[in-house]
Amino acid sequence: MRHLSWDRIISVLVILPSALAIGVFVYGFIAWSGWVSLSNWDGLRPDLSWAGFVNYARLFANPRFQIDIRNTIVFTISFLTACIVLGLGLAILLDQGVRGENVFRSLFLFPMAISFIVTGVTWRWLLAPGDPATGRLTGINVLLSGLNLPLSQWYTDPTVLYIHPTTELGQFLTRIGLGFLATPNFGIPVAMFSIVIAATWQMSGYVMAMYLAGLRGIPEELREAARVDGAGEWQVYRYIIFPLLRPITLSVVIILGHISLKIFDLVAAMSKKGPGFATDVPAYFMFETTFQGDHYAQGASIAIFLLISVSLLVIPYLIYSTRREAEL
């Protein structure tokens, strides 16, 4: 018994420094940010007097923050869709046993070896529109011009696709009290798709690797049994392979969704806020508010909003995973 107790003491002592570090530098700083977000700290001099939820009310009433939420939703949906479709397609192709699979797999995974900062700088060069009016084109626009294809302003495009209030749908939304949806603040910014292209280029290889591992884990006997029963190749994928890949898809959605909600470095390196906040995101808004504007309470409220957004995505997944492991 004494030997077991001593082993337990040693185990606790080994874990204790990490537990204390996490408690102070993670949960302690989260609590501190939460307290600051409820204070009147606005300037370099700390003011931790109680303000309540005034900063949050001011935040959600801020048109820039409304645009940031719109941009985050557009980026998340487009980013997840593009990565899942492209990653799954590449995984299916590699699963066919193509020649040089190792080379292709390495090429697709290579972008994961670099940071979003490097990706942002590289794609900023590639998608720099140049000056179409004078014919001084740069980046991909040079290729588009050579192929006689329409040119794009990429991340400098101020266009926002939205429901115009004069249309039938816009008038209907106004009648039912949802007229605020028929405004540019709730539209689709064209410039954001440049950020989606860069992010998809970096993360689609990771999604491919996850799906490829899932495909290789499906017994070949299941596929052969379905083919013997008369199922075509599409039916094999639809009724056998795709359902078995649902846990992989869920993991991909959680991981990429977590990345998209707190994206900062790619946007900062590539386009910053963009024209008319077309590529602005909450994390970049928080950076400017806190470290350039010295509005610490307001910046902390944005940080807590991001934390809650990520928690709403990750915590249910952790609960689901824990329950599933317990059932197994």
C-alpha cells in the first residue's frame, strides 16, 4: 500500500507543474479577460470598475462587428464546403491505387508544413489584381488575360451580393420584420472568396489525409459484398463508404470550424480589413481595438465572444466523443 501511495504522490507531483501552468495561463487569463470585458477599462490606465454588459451591447450594435459576423459565416461555410469536397475527392482518387501515390500525397500535404502567414503573403502576390485600366496586370490576372477570361479584383473587390430591399424577397422580409437582412451587412462579400481560396489550398490536403485514412480503414470485403449483390460503384460509395466516413466528416467540421471562427493571421497577411471591411473578421477587429485603439474592455468582449463561439462548436463534440468511447 505504501508503495502504491508513493507512486501516486510521484504521479501527482509530475503532473502538478503542467496543471498549475494551464490553470494560470489558460483558465486564469480567460477569467481575467472575462472580468475586463465587464469593466470600464478604456485607455492605457486600467479601470476595472464594474460596467456590466454595456461593452457587449455596444459591440453587437457596432456595424463593423455585424459585418465581421457576416464575413465569418460566409468564410466558414465556403471554407468547410470547399475543403470537404476537394479533400474527399482527392482521397477517393488516391484510394484507387494510382501510380506515384506517395508523391501526390506529399504534394497535397505540403501546404500544411507552412504557416497561414506564409500562405497569406504568397496568395497576396498571386491574387494581386494590378491595374486592369492601364493594362498593368499581376498575379493570376495575367493568366486570365492570356486566356481571354474575365479579370477579377480578388481581395480588393468591394462588391457585396445582397438582397436588395426593392425586390420581392426584400419587400417580403420587410413586411415580416426582417428587413435588416436586406442590407449589405447581411450579404456575401466577393473579396472574402480570395481568403477562402488561400485557406482551402492550405487545409484541403489535411482533409484529404483524414479521409484517406478513413477509406483505408474500410474493409474491402464490404465493397466486394455490395458489388456481388449488384450494387454499382456509386451505390457502394453512397450506401456503404460515405456513411462509414461520417465520424471523419464530423472531425473535419469541428477542426476546420474551429480554425475558421478564430482566423486572424491569414487575413492579416493577405488583405487586412479589405475594402469596406469586406474581409474583416472578429479576431482582426479585436487586434485593432485592443492593441491599436487601447479599448481594452471592448477588445476583451470580442475575445470572450470568440471563446464562446469556439466552445459552442467544440464542447458538444467532446461530449459526443466521450460518450461514444464509454459505449465502446
